Amino acid sequence: MQQPKLKSKVRCTDRDIGEVTKVVLDPLSHEISHIVVSMNGSGERQVGMGHVQAVMEDLVELRAPSSDIAALPPFRRDDYVTTHEVEISHLEDNLHVTPGEVLVPFPALEKDVKRRTFFMNFTHVIGFLIGLPMAYPILRFLMKPMYMPFDNEWLQVGNVSKIKQDDLGVQFQYKKKVKEAYMPESEVEKSVWILKASSDVRDKVYQGKDQEFRDAFGKLIWTNKKDFPYIAFSGKCPHLGCAFKWRQHKTLGQVFLCPCHLSIYDASGKVLDGPAPRALDALPIRVSASGEVEVVDMEFKAGVKSQIRIV
């Protein structure tokens, strides 16, 4: 079955009832779970995909009469957020609707914090403070891994043959083994954006100076030379740490775009629009004679102007 398109007409078994104004996604399956139908001036109704008989180019046919759909509860917009307000990994792999309001359920923990929950949590805090003197030695032992030095090892992420054009953002995905506190070692998926930069873009990034990377003790880790053509950016937006994309903007041309809160960056990582407090975070990068790309995996604190390394 095709995915219903926004603005498609909606027809019941007895008559047309309106058009699709929004679609609701299941955040786990990434599939459309409901359509929101504007009932020709009689409000909006949320209709489950189980009611859908067929989906055509500009028409959604329902298997129920109009009276059944009109009897559904009115659509509650406050129960949902748009996909611009929340990041869903790999969402675009399954979503093929035309642009418009695409919604996911508002997180229940943020939507409904009860007064009694507040007092219950307050009681827990008081109990924690009372027991803290006894727990301190244990906490000190458990928190020791938090103060271990950052990992500055080089990671191989791919080959530059993947990059076909200058000043074009290309995503390289890789896996990294991590060990948090005393948990077993695990493997996480990460990404980095790399471009072969023109001299104009390099000038914007480096401002005529090589870029040095140092550890917490001031020791030099690596230097990105200002005339080196390849630039690597962390795969996390400096605003709130969401994953961003390389997109064609209707007025700004090709840009890095974060779908969470619409921060926009040019090829040099400079902020063009949105709430991001700083430019994209560049990473140490080196390329072998055979074109193999290596980076030092670094993450920086989101939401602040200063670049503060946290991983």
C-alpha cells in the first residue's frame, strides 16, 4: 500500500469527508500509524491505518461510513510533536510523504508529571542525602572511570574515493567499542561528515592558521594543516547533539541541516540560521597514501558557545 499523502482527499464508503492534514508516525516502527483528517469544517479526527481500505495518488479510501469517522474523538494536537522537534534515527529511510506536518506522540514522561510524583521524588532525594555519608566510599569507587583520560586513538572510517565532488558533505559511518564505568564493553554506531574542501572553504575554516588539538594536559594530539584538502566534522549538532544531514536548501543551496530545531550550516561549518551556539565541531583527520581516512573520535558539550570536550 502506498503511504497517504498530505492534502489527499479522504473518502468513506458513503461520501467524501475531507482531506489529510497530518500523519502520525509510530516512533518504534517508523511507519505511519494514523492519518489526521480535516472534516470539512467540523474539526479534525485521528483515523488509524486499520480503517484505510486503499491509498491512491491523491485519494485515501476508508472502509467505514462517514458517521463512524465523525464519532471518533477530536484530534488532540497537544499530544504530539513534529519531527522537527525530535530526532528519530533513520526516519527518512521509511517516510515518503510530501512535506508538511509529520507528528510523533509527545513523550509521556514530559507530558504528564503528576504532583504526587514530585513529592515522591522529593522524598527520594531526602533519603539519598541522609544516606550519602555511608554511600560516599562506594560512589567514589564507581565514579573512578569517569575521570579516565579521553581516548585519542585513530579510527579508520572509510576511503576518500567515496567523495566525488569538492565542498560536498559526505557521511562516513563507523563502529566504535566503548566501555562505560563497569559495564561490559559494547559497540556503538557513530558517524562523521567529511568533505574535500576548496580553498575558499578552507579559508573560512582555518582563518589562515593550522588547527591544533590538545588533550586535557595541553599535550598536542594532532594538527590539521590549513592547506590539507579534507575536513572532518563531528556527526552531532552543537545545539543539542542531534544528527544532521547534507541537504539542498531552496535559498541557501547545499547546506548541513539539523532536523531537530532547524540549525543550518554552510560547508565550512559556519552557522547560517537556527539556534546553534557555535559552528560544527571539526575533528582531527588524516588520509593515507591509499586514501584511507582516519579520525580521532571526539564529542563536545552541546548547547554552549565554548567547545568543551566530553568524549
